[in-house]
Amino acid sequence: MLVIIGLLLGGILRAVELMTNAHVREIISRQEGIRVAFLGFEERFRAKAGDYALATTNIAGATQNGNGNGQIENSSTPIESILVWEHLSRAGFLTGTYAYSATESALTSPYNRYGIYQRIAYDGLYGAGTTVAPSPLRHNIKSGSQVPVAIIAEMDRKIDDGAPNSGGFQFSSYRGNGAADPAMTGPDSCIAGTGTTATWAVTSGQANCGGASLL
């Protein structure tokens, strides 16, 4: 009987591991796909998607132009961090078709497997930054929140340095609509410690985490 129970538990643990790995691979694939699309757009048009000031002239179906200042902004009009998806999809760099609206929806923005909208923006909402500081402002791709900490930590280990506050992939408290999520801070946060010595708090079981791929 003990042998049977052991085999069953081993099978369950293996199934959980396989499911976790599948989710990790999916998030990695989505982040990398968006990164490739973003860089491909920039190479073709010599401008950043979302910020491109000649989009309506040079991209079929584009409805809005960016302001052309080199930054994909959350506070611009139109909101360039939402407009970026229209530019990428209409130019053929991203699957799906997105049409700009100032309010995020499934028609304007892609979302992760947990239903949270992703975003490309020029901000400091990654690593130790909770709004725009102390992390330096730079363009980054938000994975979206509601990702279990074990999955986001494993993703970081596979593609980067495994540390939430350093490297090319870092922790982000972004929760959609350009804001930070207070649920990610405090005793049950996604990370333990501060600064470059911080680690992913895998043992906390936190189910509401996210990351950002720096561009």
C-alpha cells in the first residue's frame, strides 16, 4: 500500500512539474515574441511602435500616431503604451488585430494566461521600482500580474540570472492599466529582501506576481 501511495504521489508531483514547466515556457515564448516584434518594428520604421509619428501614413489600418519623442508613454494622448499593440499588429509584427482605445480591453491589448493585460512602456515599474523610481526609466515589456511566484521565479532562472532586482528580466508590480499592485508588497510579497540581494519568495506561495523584460 505504501508503495502504491508513493507512486501516486510521485505521479502527481511529476504532473505538477510538467504543468509548471509548460506555463513557464509559454510566458517565455510570449515575452520573447513581443520583444522580437518590437525590435523588428523599430528596425523597419526607425521608430518605436506606439510612439511612431507617421503610423497613419505608413501603416495600413493604423488609426493613431504617437508623438515621436522616442518614449512609449503611459500618460500621453493617445496613450502610447496601449497604442503600441495597434502599431505592432497592423504592421504585421504581432498576431491578432488590435485597435486603439484609451481603455484597455481584449480588442486593444494582449493578455497573459491569467487574464491580465500586458504592456510595453517607458517607466521604472520593475525591479525595486514601485512607480518610476528608484529603477532607471527604460522601455520594458510587462508580463502582467497574477503569475504564481514559483512560475515567475523559474522563468527568471531559465532566461536570466534568477534574481528579481537585477538582470534583463526583473520583478514588476504592474497589474494592468499602468499601475502598481499593493498586494505584491508586504509580508506575503513576491520577493524577499531588498536591492540586488533580493530573492524570489518561492516558499510564500504568492499567486499574484509579475515580471518585466528590459529592452
